[in-house]
Amino acid sequence: MEVIQEGLLKVEPGLLLWTIITFIVLLLILWKAAWKPLVEALDARAEKVRGDIENADRSRQEAEKLLAQHKIMMDNARNEAAKFIADSRAEAEKLKNDIIEKAGADAEMLADRARKEISLAKDRALGEIKAEIVNLSTDIAAKIINKNLNPNDQKALVEETLNKVRTVQ
């Protein structure tokens, strides 16, 4: 205990009083000079952080909105591209069918023309044959009239006429 009464831990009332007064004065000076600016700086910093968080939140919301709009625009572009492709395919199919139909109509028209030409050629040939038959018949009649025919002559005349008709065909 002697160490306490004589050493560093010895309490002197005057020194204690002056230490307390010095501490309070220093505390008041710090309160006026440093505490307010320190608190104001901390409040300003907190306000700035709060504003930055709000700005970041607004930016995030706007980015999400832009992303949604971008997705909608991409979907619309995909749909338009798919529609364009489908329309192009339908148009190509229609064009193909039109070409096939026109080719079929042209082929049918050519076939009809060929049939008509064949029919006309056949009619012409038959007309020529008929004319030749008439001429031959007239020749035969003239020969019969000019000659009295016996059965052998008549048979020879008929065979000759038939041979002429066969060569005409």
C-alpha cells in the first residue's frame, strides 16, 4: 500500500481537479472546433452514399427497362424476319406454280395446234385421195366405155387401179 500512497497512483485532489477541468475544456474546444465539422463531414458522406445508391438503383431500373425494350425489339425483328421468309417462300411457291401452269397451258396449246395440223393434213390427204380416186374412176369409166372388156381385161384393170390407189396412200 505504500506504493499506492507514494507512487504514480497517488491521488492528489488539486491535480485531479485541474485534470478534470483541462479535460472538460479540451472536450468543449474539440466539441466546437472538431466535432461539428467531423459530424457534418460524416453526414455529408452518408448523404452522398445514399444519393449514389439511389442513382445506382435508378440506373439499374432504367437498364432493366432498356433490356426489356431490347428483348421486345429483338422478338419483333425475329417475327418480322420469319414472316418475311414465309412470305418469300409462299411467293416463290406461287411463282413456281404459275410457271408450271403456264408451261402446261403452252404444252396443251402446242398439242392442240399439232392435232389441228395433223387433222388438216389428214383431211388434205383424204381430199387428194378422193380426187385421185375420182380421176381413176373417170379413167376406168373412159377405158370401159372405149373398150369392151372381157373378164380378164376387167380383172387386170381393177388390179391396176388398186395398185395406183395403194401407191397414193
